[in-house]
Amino acid sequence: MNAKILLATLAGTVAFFIMGFLSFVLMEDVFVANLGSATGVMKDPPAYWALILGNVLLSALIAIIFGYWAQIKTFSGGLRAGALIGLLMTGGFDLLYYGSTNVMKLNGVVIDIVSYVIITAIVGGVVAWVLGRESK
């Protein structure tokens, strides 16, 4: 992995963490109102090490796709590709969870997918912007 991919992964991780935190703070009541009948599924406090590692892995996925295969190096290109990746990943996972668990109501699934599309779009833009910066 080259230095630019690592730097883009780091920037994406920070963006994921900030956007995820803002999403949770701004929409906590909406998410709580759309929990399914499953109980005891939320950790309090969360396992921050797992959240950070998950953000690193997702950022690395986007940075590797953009940097090695797709050559996406503009914020707007990253925004579009990040939104698509977010839609396909989150849509797939959330619908699988909805179909097999009682963690979220269907409204919660839709809200989660929409919010995650926005988050991954912004992260994709940040990652692509970092990848497109000229080395000095």
C-alpha cells in the first residue's frame, strides 16, 4: 500500500468518525424510535476500538478502490462513487438484517440507508480529494 492510499485511508477514517458521530447525535431519537423488538442490542458505552477499526477498514476499502482500480481523484467523483458504494453496502447489509432480525423497523432501515449514503458520499469525496492532491 503506498503512502497516498494510507493518507487517504486516514482522512477517510477521520471523516467517517466525524460524520457517524454527527449522524448519531442529530438523529439519535429517530433511530431509537425505529428500533425493532429486539432488546439489549445497543452497547453502552460502545466499543470504540471496534468503531475505529471498522472506520479504518471501510476507509481503506474506498481508498483502494479509488486509488488502485477506479482512479477517482476529484471530490465530486468521490462523492458520487462514495454514495453508490454506501447505497450498495448499507442497502445490502441492512436489508439482510431486516429480513433476519428484529433490530430495526423498516422505516429505520430506510433512514439508516439514506444517512449512510450521505456519510459515504462525503467520505468518498474526502478520500478522492486526498488521492488527487499533487505531491510536492
